[in-house]
Amino acid sequence: MPALQFDLQHTDNNSKARAGKITTDHGEILTPIFMPVGTAGTVKAVTQQQLKDHVGAQIILGNTYHLYLRPGLEILEGAGGLHKFNGWDRPILTDSGGFQVFSLAKSRKITEEGVVFQSHIDGSKHLFTPENVMDTQRTIGGDIIMAFDECPPGASDHSYAKKSLELTHRWLDRCFKRFNETADKYGYTQNLFPIVQGGVHHDLRKLSCEYISSKNAVGNAIGGLSVGEPTEKMYEICALCCEHLPEKKPRYLMGVGTPWNILEAIGMGVDMFDCVMPTRNGRNAMLFTANGVINIDNKKWEKDFSPIDETIGCEMSAYYSKAYLRHLMKSQEFLGFTIASVHNLSFYLWLVKEARQHIIKGDFNSWKNDMVERMQRRI
């Protein structure tokens, strides 16, 4: 079956922003795109039907570390993969689990072979290697699967970042070898994306981009950002990576970020994004809108019976009032978590759709500058 295809359709006149189309065996994805994070096979507090009907999600994520531990590969394989297990019939991207494993700094050991880590569930020991992470992601069944890498902390010095990068590149060779030795598992094509690392060091990032590009993968990811470095440094490194990654392949910025982060990165030439922020912040009463950020816990919304948001095309945001959502959040009702999560995800998907339209129209940069300023206000 054909591998993932990327059609670069439009480029903005005054920035590096681009609009494209990714084609997978589970459907098309119009870029730039935001991908809701379904860590354990579910986007928290949101049903798959809501993701389709209200949010307009075209692709979601699954997390290899969490799915490997629970429900486990036997159950996922028995179900026929994650698509059939969770009922999502559109594309899925699975991360490699590397970020989660490396965040367990006190309970993991990195070697040339891979990483030994302890489960956060029961303390049991496990080993992730480039080879078994490829096998695991084959079994989970992502349309796009990620290489196993080391994600160094944002403040890593040049010496540590260089050693880490060299290990990531050796692991990448092993990922591709294993990937090429194994077959697609469930009758559709799976596609491997390598990940650029190198911390905040320009020479290492350029070296990594060149090494990753030499693999001629169908898409490439930029990792190791939004891990503690200053925002301006994140933008600087992101722009550098976009300059050195292939133009005709989709670029995925991993784990970023706020709506304004996303618009700035689109302007640099990034096509794909994911982040837990819309759902996590939603569950903590923070709502994103085109006119600024709302803390729905604030007393000022107690008697505001106007809709949460009528501008983004989400029926749920237009149906429920701010006062009602505040009441639900204050009462810790689960419905409040759902409404806030659906709203924020809908806003993110609305935002990248608007960005795409302005790229095609040719005025993305001026629109972006206005939106970035407006969205950061506190209402």
C-alpha cells in the first residue's frame, strides 16, 4: 500500500507558513493541523463522537508508554489495534514513549541498548529499545509512528546535548532497520517519522536536521522543545530546524503548545502540532478564545448567561452559558470538564483552520500578528 503522501498546496506571501494535505490510509489531514492527545487511548473527558462532531479532529495521538503498560499489547492486538479498540476510524499518531520514559528521571537508566524504567502503575521494571518500541507501535497500530529518541532537558549544556544526540542518531538507525524488517500489522500503511534533537544548540540542531533528512522519511518531527527553555529560544530553534528540514515533507513540532505558540510556529513552516494544554487547562477552568483567555472560575462569570463562544462553530460552546459552565466547574461536575475540553479543542482546531484559510488567501502574517496579541489577553 502507498506510504503517507504530502501535497504542499500553498505558501504565505510574507512568512514561511504553508497549507498542505497529508494522505493516509485512514483519511486525509489538511494542514496546518492540531492533533488532540489521547494518552491512554482516549482524549480525556471527550468521546470519539464529540471529537468528530464538535471538535472536528482529523487525527489524534496515542501514547506508547501508557498503552504499553495498560491495557497492554495483548489486548490491543486482540482488538485489532487501537483504531478498533477505541472506535476511531481516522488517522492516529503514536509517540515513541521516549518523552514519558525520560521524564521518569529517578526511576530509569539509559544505556546503549535502550532505557530500563519503572512503571508508574506498579513499580515493575521494563526495557524500551529502538527495536521493541517499533514492534510496540506496530501493535498499537498508529498510521504515523515515532522514532525512539532521548529528549534532553531544556537547559542541557553542549556536551550533554551532543552525547544525547549521538545516541538518538544511533537509535534512529536501529529504528529504521527494525521498521524496514517488519510489516504493517493491520492491513494499512504505517509511517515512521524521525525526531530532530540537539537541545538549544544551533550546531547540533543543524547536524540533527541533516542526519534526519538523510533518512528520506515521509515526514519529520522537531522534538526537545517546550521542555524548560525560554520561549524565544524555542522559536529560534524551531525556525532553524524548519530551514534545514525538507520542504516537501510535513514538519511536526512535538508537544507545543499555547495557541500563540502554534501560530508563531506555523509562520516558521511547521505543519503539525500536539499538546495536552487544551484539555488539561480546560479541566482547570482555563478557556482559550480569539479575544483572550478566560478563567471561568472567576466570580465575574457567575451571572453571565451568554454563550461560552459563538464564533468557532462548536455547538457545545454556543449552547451552554458561561454561568452554567462556571457552576459545573465549581461543583466539580464531570460535564464541566467535558464542555471546557471540547471548547478548547474546538478553538485549537478552529484556529489552525483559520490559519490555513489566511495562508491560502495570502494575508496570514498580518492576521497572525493580530491574533497573537488578542489571544494573550486575560478577559
